[in-house]
Amino acid sequence: MTETKYIFPKQSQSVTVLVFITVLIVLLLILTVMVHMRNRKLKSTLEEQIAERRLLDKICADFTAVYYVELNTGSFEILHINDGTNAKKMNLKQGDNFNSSADQYAVQYLYEKERKEFKDWISTRYLKEQLSRRERITYHYRSKPNPNQHEFFEAQAIKIYQDEKHFFALVGFRHIDDIMEKETTIQNQLRQALDETRLSNEIISAIAKSYCSIYRIDVQKDFFEEVSNDSEIHKLTGNRGCATEKLYQLCDTMVAPEYRPLIRPFLDVSTLSARLKTEECISTEYRMCDGSWHRMLFIVKKRDESGNVTHVLCTVRSISDSKRREENLNFAAEVAKREAEMKTRFLATMSHDIRTPLNGIIGMVNMGNQYADDPQMQQKIREKAMESLKYLVSLVNDVLDMNKLQSGDLKDQQILFDLTMVLRELNQIYDERAAKKGIWIGTQDKNSNLSDKPVSLDDYSVEGMRALVVEDNELNMEIAEFLIQNEGATVTKAWDGQQAVTLFAKSASGEFDAILMDVLMPVMNGYEAAKIIRSLDRKDAKVVPIIAMTANAFTEDRLKAKEAGMDEHIAKPVDVKLLVKVISRLVENSFWGIRNEKEKME
């Protein structure tokens, strides 16, 4: 059966109301969601704007003024201006023309010579032209100091947006005094460094001119680079290459053959680090094949952390001129030394030669006093004294002639003389010396005895002593023998140093109490004889007094006598009292003097 449902009008109205309410609720929900979404969007936009503003403020904090400029129209908006700036003082307003405001700023606060350039750069036309190709442009300028004492500024223009109708840009200004100060300092430092570098280069160039060659050598790599070079040497070495190879090539090609074995070890690069371990430079000198002299130096340029040499400078310099000057100075010094030695020898010789006749004269005078009643002896003494006087005069004349010769005043003279008289005088001077050697010239009184009368002394005595007198001059020997024998001593004569050494060596131990030794003698001089006597393996040789009795009276002569082993030095003419005093004291203090004193006490 079919069931039939009936809808009554009252039920239909209820359904309609229910549907309407449902739709209304849905619409309210949709509206609520849309409002909520819009609020969220507005909030997000606001937060973005706030963030952008904060970012802009942070960016603007580095700038004294920031403008938002429409370059097509010239209108602008002020985004940021610091207090105390010149822009703030202008009281700019939004909507003013940017070009006119920039011109006003330039007229008021820029120096006249910088205004035009600033106006050209800040114009909207120029900014638009430049920002069309680039995103950012900058410009530095100097303004009159503002209340904050800022003088140097930087202007920046940044492109923001561009289409067919609009061209927006940010234009900001900031002071750069600190930056300019640093840049100025840096520029000054750079300028100073440049000046120093230029000066160093000038110095290096000047120094390089005085060197034949300069190389930089990497010791570890055995590699060189040419700094400067002589054209001829450059042909051999080139600009760079193996250091050892090129240095050896230079040595074998240009160094004199006799110097090559000496210079090659110096050129060994492999040993440079070891040779320069404690040195900053090493050098050597050598002669070239052309005869010129050169000096080569290795100078430390760089070391590693361990102190090993890694880089050196090799320099080669001509020293021919300095070598020549050195040789001249050495020659001059040698000449001066020889002249000084000759003068010293001359003075010593003259002192000796002058004192020798003086000793004879004084000795003859002393002897004359002893033989005042003997006419024959007095005549002989006068002849001996006259010989010594004539010899002394001849020495003085020779000295005067030598002085004239050195000064160029000596002239040739013709002098008449008696040759017979000259020969007679020479015979008188040398007859006794010749007689001693068995050669008789003229007459000679062999029986003369000049030792008859002793001279007594108050404080000192040599009586009973035995003396070895060493003298090559006959007259001086006669005088010494007379003086010593008159004091009661015994004399043994020797005519040169060799005879003295022989007599002493053959003598019994303690036979001689003293030795009186002349210095300048033939065969062997007194210094050598004294040294030999002191070296003999005998006790008395070490202590026997040796007295230098010589005409050499300089201080150096006394020192030389001491060095030879002599105890005292008595200059001729001999002072008899001094001689006796010296002999007496030395003998008393000697080993043999002590022995004799013991023998006397016993």
C-alpha cells in the first residue's frame, strides 16, 4: 500500500526559518574569518612597517640628513635630520624643490671654490643620469664647520624605485672627519714611506754605482737575481740563474789564475749559511786578470726562525785605488821607519863615536895627574889626548857636513891638505890596535906602564877583585886597565865578545868577580856575548856581574843591556868613582861576593 505524507503549512515555515538562520550563521562566520584575516594582515603590515622604520632609523643614525627624493619632479621627503647640523638650520619643508634647497645649502655653507662642483653633483638631473646605470654613487666635499665642528662630509645617492613615471632615490649626508683624519694620517704615512723609499732607492742607486756587481742570492735554492752589474759581467751572468754556476764561471773567466784556488771556496753557496752563522758579512780580496783588485762581500739579507741564512746580497767592488793608496802608505811608512832607524843608528853611532874620544881625553887627564913628575909620560899623554881631540873635531865636522847635505847646502870645495900629516894622524890613532895584532907601524913604547899609582876611595873598593875587561878600542882598553888596576883589581883583557865568551868558559868557577863589557865590537857584540855567558851551565855564569861600559848612552841602550842579561850600564866617558861603586856593590850582592865574605870571616 502506498503511504501518503502530508506537509502542513506550519511545518514548512519552521524549516525556512531554520535554513535562514543557518545561512546567517555561516555568513557571520565567514565575515568573522575575513575580518580576522584582514586584521592579521594589517598587523603584519604594521609590524613590517615598524621593522622597516627601525631599520631605516638605524641606517639613518649614521647620517646627519636623509631625504627621499623623486628625481623626475624634484619633490622630496625628509626622513632624518640631526640636531645641530647646517641642514637643520635651513628649516627645510617637505614639498620644497630639492634642487633649489641644495643650491641654498651650497651658497650658505660651502666654500665658494667648491660650490659649483657640489651643485652639479647633487642636481636631480645628474643623480638620475648616474643612478640609471648604477645602484649607488658617492661624493666627498668640505663644508664650513657646523655647530658640532664637522667639516668633511660624504653624500650618497641610492636608487630605490624606477618606472616610466617615477624615479625614487635616497640621498643621505654624513660627516667623515674621523675617516678623513685617518685617511690623512695614512696618506701622510704613505707619503713619508714613499719619500723614504725614494730616498732609499736613490741611496741604493748611488751605492750601486760604486759596485761592479750586486746580486740577490737565495741560498736554499742556489738561485741569484741581478740587482746591478757591469756590462761585461752581465754578458756572463745574465739577469738570473744558478748562483754557484755563475759565480764559478766568473771566477774561472775573470779572476787571476793564482787567486782562483783561494776564491773558489769563498764562492761555495752551499757553505754560506754555516760561514755566516755568527757573522753578518764575510769578504775576500783578489786580483783580476787585468791586474785590478776587487773585494767581494756576502751580506746577510734574511734568516729563518732558526737563524739559518736564507738570502744574501753578493757585492763586488773595485779596490784598485785603495790598494794603490795602501801600497803607497805602506811604502811611505817603510821609508819613514827606515829613516827613523837610520836616524836612531846615526845618533847611537855618533853618541858612541863622540864618547869614545871623550873617554880617551878624560882618561888621559886622569893619568896625567898620576904622572905629573914624569915628562916622558906627560908627553905621551898629551899626544894621546890630542889624537882624541882631533878625532872628536873630525866627527863634529862630519855631522855638520851631513846636515848641510840633507838641507842641500853642501857645496863642493877644494881644500889643500898635507897627505903625510893625515897619514901620520891615522897612524897615531890605529898604531896601538895594529900593534896588538902584531903589526908595527912607526914607534911604540911597549914598556909603558900606566898602573903604578892606585887611587884610594872612601866608601867603595875593588881591591883584590878579578875583572874581565872586554874592549876593542886600544886606548879605551888602556884607560880601563889603568883605572881598575889602580883600584887594586886584576884585569884580564878580551878584544871582542867571542874572546870574552871563550875566556870565561875556560876559566875556573868563580875566577872572575866582574865582567866589564863594551857593546859595539867586531866578531861578536857585547849583547850577544852576555846572553851566551848567562846561558852557560855554570853557577857563576848566572850571578857574575856583567857591566855594560859603552859610549851608547840612550835609554833604549840601557834597556837592551838589561834584556841581554847585563846588570848595569855605565856610559863613557867613565866616571871612576861611579865605576868602582857599581862594581863593589854588584860583587857584594853576587854569589861570589857572599862566598868571599864567608872566606874572609873564616
